[in-house]
Amino acid sequence: MAHRQARILIIGGGFGGLFTALDVAGAGEVTLVSEEDHFLFTPMLYEYLSGEVEAWHIAPRYKELLDEGVRVVRGEVTDIDLKERTVGVSGRAARLPYDVLVLAVGGVTHYWDVEGAEEHTLPFRKLAHADALRRRMELALDRIPPDAAPEDARRAATFAVVGAGASGVELATKMGDLLRDAFARRALPGEPRVMVVEMGKEIVPGMGDEIRGIVRDALKASGVEAHTETRVRRVTKDGFNIEHEGRQTDVEAAAVVWTAGVRVNPLIEGLDVEKTERGLILVEPTLQVRGHKNVLALGDIAFYKDATPTLAGTAQLGQQEASLCASNIKALLDGRRLHARHFVELGEAMSLGTENAAVLAGGRAFGGALARQARFTLYTARLPTWHHRLKVGASWFFEGTDPRPLKPLGYSR
Ligand SMILES: Cc1cc2nc3c(=O)[nH]c(=O)nc-3n(C[C@H](O)[C@H](O)[C@H](O)COP(=O)(O)OP(=O)(O)OC[C@H]3O[C@@H](n4cnc5c(N)ncnc54)[C@H](O)[C@@H]3O)c2cc1C
């Protein structure tokens, strides 16, 4: 394979795909295929919902991040032919050929076959999902007459988040703060109701007691009810049914948001390569797919044996793998030996409402307004490209990161 002419095809422009493209640019004819025209820094999707950050901060367009060294093709990859070395893209008659293929398509929401969940809940993985949820909150508020009885206002402004993992509690606290603020601004009677529903015994399962304590306090401060050991049995257009200790309850809700699971992208489900029981692609320590030296996989779809369980399924793992992926592609093209790498925990941060956050670093956790500040700083450093980081850092520093209140509808975002 002559180096400069090698066709490097990357499917997916998230943490794995975009950061690989940035590092491998110029090593061959690089093409990135993505359904979206932008990257998404998912850890701050909650701040986008609350208006603390804007779309351009966390979802820069590929054309702003990648130079002419990478060709971007917008479209959904529908199938991969590993023998012919081509992929099909929806709406394009011609298949895209490759010499080296990078699989980085990430996960999709997993509804666990709960009745009505896929049809009636809102997912929370993309900008459009946050827009839809914000609109749903504004719509619910608009429907409450100023002279409503407090219990009617509360019923009309009931929202639920299914799953009390990090994502569920981050989202619920943000929603709690936004809705309470809107009640105060509109002088509505009573309080909104935000529930977070968790099947397991504890909120934020898998996290330490110290952080759980911080999260519990934050839920309380944002007025969020935590329902543990509670199973969602059914979701309908107007609400949902839960079961706790054998007792079932129907709850009316303006929206139910589903954060209770991630499964492997359907594109990977249909791919005939070695996988784990959960359907993750088994990759060699070099990120090569077993039995396919010219195919590398990373991020949420790949099982990397050396990564600790707490790193699995995280943006920081995808980002670290991308750098290995790019250097191994270059080695492959040069005929050099490919390498393995040990990935490290870089610390993590959680958003907990519009005024609060928690930072976990070196096995310790701290919360409060300072943690919120630290989180913004930490995440500025993890955004793609120096240029974008500088622009965003300056914007947050000079223009601030205050939330944008939920507005009466008719006001466009
Ligand atoms: C709301 C939210 C908050 C999160 N917060 C954190 C956090 O705080 N910390 C953390 O470490 N992790 C967090 N994560 C997890 C993190 O986002 C993922 O681990 C990470 O994005 C995985 O990277 P990836 O490259 O595998 O996939 P993704 O980043 O999901 O990228 C996949 C890309 O592939 C594209 N794609 C998918 N299918 C196709 C197709 N058929 N054809 C073309 N393109 C396709 C998608 O549009 C997307 O651009 C969060 C996730 C979500 C949803």
C-alpha cells in the first residue's frame, strides 16, 4: 500500500472517530463518514439543555475542526463488506472503498423491551434530543394557568428520568433547577416535580460512597425525588407505570426521559466479527479487529481487555484510544510494528444542577460551585483542537456560563 494513496475510511465522528481523524490527517486519503455534520461533546449536553453553553461550544461542525487533509461524507453507513473492502452509505449509489477501516460508531439507547419506552420516552444523546426536551418543558409550563391549584401545577409539570446512573442524575438535577427557576419567574403556585427512577438499590451504582453523598445532596437541593428499587413497567403517551416492592403506581408525566441503557450500534450487530456476549467487538491490544488486520475498532463498540471497567464506555477512553488508533494506522501503512497502550483514568466530573457539580480525581471527590468551575476548566481542555478550545475558553470566560431560563413558547431558541 503506497502510503499517501492509502484510503483510510473512518465511520463515526464522535470521540473515537473525530480524534482519530485529527491525528491521522495527511497519512493517506482520509475520509470521515458521519450521520451528523458536527462532533458532540456529550459530557456537556446537560449544560446545552440548560443554556449554560451554546451549540457551537460543544458541537462544532467538522468543517471547522478538520482541514482539507480529511474529506467528510455526511450519511449513515448501512453496511460493511469486509471481503470487498467497501461500505454502503444511505442515499449514495457508489460504495466507498477503503484500505484501512476505522469503526467508531458508538452506542444507541437501549430500551430493554420495556413496553412503550421506545415510542413514548425521549432519548438524551444528541443536540436534537436536548432541544426536544427543553421544548417539552416549556410547553408544559405554558399550559399551567397562573391561578392553578398547586397540586394541579405540580401534576402538569411532572417529569421523570429513567435510570439514576451518572447521566440520569446529571439530567434530573438540571431539569429540577430549570423548572423551579421557571416556576419562580412565572409566579406559578407550588413546585414542579422531577423524579429519577432506578431499578437498583442505589443511585449512581458503581460509584463510591463519597460521590454518592454529594449526588444525594444535589438531588435534594434541586428538588428531585429519587425512587430506587423501582421498575418502570410501561410508558404511555401521558405517563408511566412503576413498581416498587410489588406495588404498582401510575404517574402522569409531561415527559419521560430514558437514560437507562446503551447498546451496541445496529451496524455492528450485523457485522460478522468476533464479539463479547454484550456484542462488543473484541479488539487486539493494537485496536485491530481479530482476524482483520486492516480494520480497527474503538470507543463504545470495542472491548479493550486492558481498560479498567470504570473506563469502559467513556469519552475519555474513546479519546485516548483514538491517539493509539491513529499511530497504529501510520505504523500499519509504514510497515512498522503496531503498539499497545495502557489507558489511564484522567479524572471525571459530573454536572449537578445549574449551580453545582462534582469532580472526581485521584480517588477523591469534591462538590459545590468550585467543582462547577473546575469542570468547565477540565472540559475546555478536552475539547477538540487548540483553536476551538481557545475560542470556547474565551467565550466562557468573558461571556459567562449562566443558564438560560425556560421561556414562554413563541420565543425561538
Ligand atoms: C448525554 C451523555 C453524556 C455523557 N457524559 C459522559 C461523561 O461525562 N464522561 C464520559 O467519559 N463519557 C460520557 N458519555 C459517554 C461518551 O459520550 C461515550 O463513551 C463516547 O461518546 C464514545 O465515543 P464513540 O466514538 O465510541 O461514540 P460517539 O461519540 O457516540 O460517536 C459515534 C459517532 O458515530 C456516528 N454514527 C453512528 N452510527 C453511524 C452510521 N451508521 N453511519 C455513520 N455515522 C454513524 C454518530 O452520529 C456519532 O457521530 C456520555 C454520553 C451521553 C449520551
